[in-house]
Amino acid sequence: AAFDKELGAAMPFKYFDPLGLASDGDAGAFRRRRAAEIKNGRVAMWACMGYITPEYFRWPGYLSPSASLKFTDVPNGVAALSKVPAEGWAQIGIFIAFLELFALRQDKDRMPGDLTGAGRLGLPFFLVGGKSGPCDAVSSERSLNAELNNGRLAMLAIVGMISQNGFLGTTGPSMWIP
């Protein structure tokens, strides 16, 4: 395989391309797919945290003061989709668009996932302060492989949590304990 020495070729599968998407050796397409894999993995890791955290913590106060909707009134999991007002979804969408277009844009001269407006693990600098230099793939190989593999696991995990929530109708302990 043309890309079997790239980051992410780790145990137990080493280089894993069961559909042969990279068999043509197109480096540009591989780079685009790798950047998408890293971004989707980061989103999935945050999604897993967002799915679990409300079981243990809720913000005090109101999610929507005009609708008298408190954070504690919003159910966990899939049921929350219909409870958050449309204006809330619009704010989330605008924030994501801002991140995609400005803060977390992928530059062509940096390796996939190494974003100018972000530090390690893709955390935007406007949240934590600091500045970004290009990532050194050699000295960061272990953490970059860990991020890719954790992102892959998180993508499977969030799909599993949402599916299980949909089938069982809960996000509580009964979802986890038979």
C-alpha cells in the first residue's frame, strides 16, 4: 500500500483500508481523507463527552430565559434534540461555521489536523490563549497516533451510544447495565 507508513498505521491492524480508497496512491485525496478523519474523530471525542457529562453535571440557570427552559429541563441523549429551541440550534450552527471558516481552517502547508488557530488536539486558541507553530510529526508521533486511534474509537462509540439510546430510550444506567 502506498500509505502504509503514514501516521495512524498502528496495531492491531497496521495500515487498514478495507475498501481500497487509497489504492490509487493519490496523495491529495489521502490528505483530504486524513484531515476529515482527524476532524471527525475530534468531534466524536467531544460528542462522547457531551453524551456522558449531563448524567453527572448540568449548568445552573436557563438555557432559554424567554422560553423559561432551564438546563435541568432538557433531557439527555436523543430526546434533547426536540427540546432545544430553534434559536439554540442556530447559535450552535453559526458557531460551528465560524470554527470551520476561520479558527479551525486546515492550511495546505501544514499536516492534516495541524490547524493554525489551534494547539494540540485541535483545541482553539481563543479558548485557551497561545499561538501555534507547525507540528513536529517525528517528536509527536506517539500522541498523533493516539489521537487518530482514540478518534476512531470515539466515532464508533458515539454511534453505539446514540443507537443504544434510540433502542432503549434512555441514557441512564439501564443503558449500560443489562
